[in-house]
Amino acid sequence: MKGSEDMDIDVPDTERDALPPAPLALSSQQRAGKKQRVEKAVFLRGHSGPVFLCAWNPHITGMLATGAGDGTARIWDTRTTTSLTPGAEAIVLRHDTGAAGAAARTDVTAIAWNAQGTLLATASFAGQLRIWSTQGELKQTLGSRQVPIIALRWNRKGSLLLSGCLDGTLALWDVANSGLLRHEYRAHTGSVLDVDWLDNTTFASCASDRNISIWHDGTPTPTRTLVGHTGDVNALRWHPSGKYLASGSDDGSLKIWTLNSDTPLQDFVGHAQQVYAVRWMPRSDKVVVASASFDGTVRVWDVLAGTCLRVLAAHTEAVHCLAFSSDGRYLATGSFDKRVRVWSIKDGTLFKSFVADDGIHDVQWAPKGRIAVAIANSQVALFDPLAPSA
């Protein structure tokens, strides 16, 4: 492993360097990177509707889960997948009624592996919530309310599962105790849009009511409500250290919160449209966060310095998703311009590009190896931008 010096980010020397370029303008380095197209992609085929979600198993190398608009989630073993053997065989996890016809289908809206990699939770727009083994065995069916589930997260132990619904409710499920409903929270006056655990007992939720709530298992009301956004709060994530919470909103801002204050530590503005996704660099010693926006750009922020380190502008449509490599050196971004861009965080250059045949719903970087891309044309693409060229 290389020393930490190789992983440092070059901070802009002047205020001018930190300012965004003209809309969607590319630097000479970015233009050079744009010419690079990943040719060694492999496609997983089997879904019959747009693929919305993908998630790598955190412990089983090459095991990938996907969720789609065809009423199914799927588990793929990608370890032997090549361009000659595209791996169309997958374990199919059904969320439709089993009847024929599109009317019987219901979109799979959320998927999540537990931290141990032993169980996969899947949820649907019809409110179905199911727990599966890695072999595709249905272990538990949770609840019966027909309310769309938008967000799912396991606590670190994998004992509790949190679900967020469009009617503003949160449900806490005791998976270790036969899937009992531990508590249902009337959490928000608007649709719950995202949830995330701080640890095994504390979690956060955000919603279209513009608020963020902090909860503790066993307490029926929030321990803290964070107010400040002026639009729907679309996404939130805890920093790996647990000290900071990032939230992105339709108001175009990215706010950074701590547990000891009701006002944000940082209020980052600069995006011209809503912030749809946020991700922290996966290092507890760096407090760096990336935000993806419908304005077609991604911004990388240094929280402690309160500055924008990078404006990554190569997409021509809304950026829906982003994922850091496990060492934090690279960032993959996906857009409905049909492109996945892979950026070097150290200097902000466009490192690689992948061109799909349809819009990109999700990108996820495996702990080691390939990027998985969920595409609206019902396919999943796999490629490794760091593999040596042939």
C-alpha cells in the first residue's frame, strides 16, 4: 500500500482555482480524459425493466445484487463473468405477484446488504419488504402495509433494519428477533427520502418536509431536529468517523451537521440545481465529501477548510449517482447523459469514461475491482477503470 502522501488532495492555490468553470466547460486535462472510453465492459442481462439499483456484497467477492422495475431483485456471481460468458444466470428474487403482464409488476425501490454480507434486504413500491440469504432463500417477509418504501439501511451489527416510506413513516425491524416490528415512527410530514445509521442505535432520516431528524432506538421522538434546508432533503450520509452528517437538498445546498448543534457546521452553496446524492471519501482521517447535482456537475468539498476543492464538469445532464473507490483516490459519477465518468480526486482530471446505451441510475464500486452500473435499458454493466490496458 502506498504512503498517505500519495493520497493527499491538491488544494487549489487561489480562490480563482476553486471557482467553477463555465457551465459544463472542460479543462484541457478533462478534454483529454473524455476521449478515453472503457471498451472492456461486460453486461449482465436478465432484467426486463430498467435497473435502478446495484449493491456489492461487502464480504463475498464478486457477489452483486441488483433491483429493477421488472418486479425482481437479482443476485449475480460476477467472479467468472467475462465478455464471452456474460453471466446471464442469476438468482431471481421476486417482488411481483407471479401473474403475467406488466400490471403485476412492482418496482424494486431499495436494496441493502447487512454489514456481514449474509443477508440482503429488498423493498418495493408496493410496500413489500423481504430478507433473503445469499443463496436466494426467502428468510423473512416484514410488514403488510402497502406504502412505497424508498430507503433501507441496516445497523452495523445487522440486527436491526430501518425502512423509510413515502407516507413519512419510519419502521424499525428486529431482524435478529424473527423480524418483529420494533417501532414505527410518525417521523415526517413529507415523504421520507433517505435514512442512514450512525451506529447500532442512532440513525438519521430526511424528507420532503425539508427537515432532518436524529433518532435513538427506544425513544419515540427525535433526539434532535435539524432545520435549515429550504427544499426537499434528498440524501444524507454520516462521515466514517461518525462526527459529521452531510445532507443534500433541492435548494442546491450541501450542509454539514454535528450532533452538538442545531445549526450547520458548513453550508456549502454553488450548485445551480438540486443536490441529489452525497458521498464521503471513505477515510476517517479525511473530512472530504462529494455532492452530485441535477446541474450536471459534481463538487468535492473540504469540510474543515470550508472550501470547494473540485468542480467536476463533464456531464451534460443531471448526475444521479456517485461512488468513491475504496481508497478514496477516484470518484465514479453516473448521469442520464448515458455516461459514467471516473475522476482522479488528487488533481480533478477525468481519468476514464464509460458510454452506455441509456441513462445511468446507479454506480457502485466494489471493495476491490470493478464498478457496477445500473442502466435504464434493463442491463447492468461491469468494468474496471483501474485495470491495466491490454
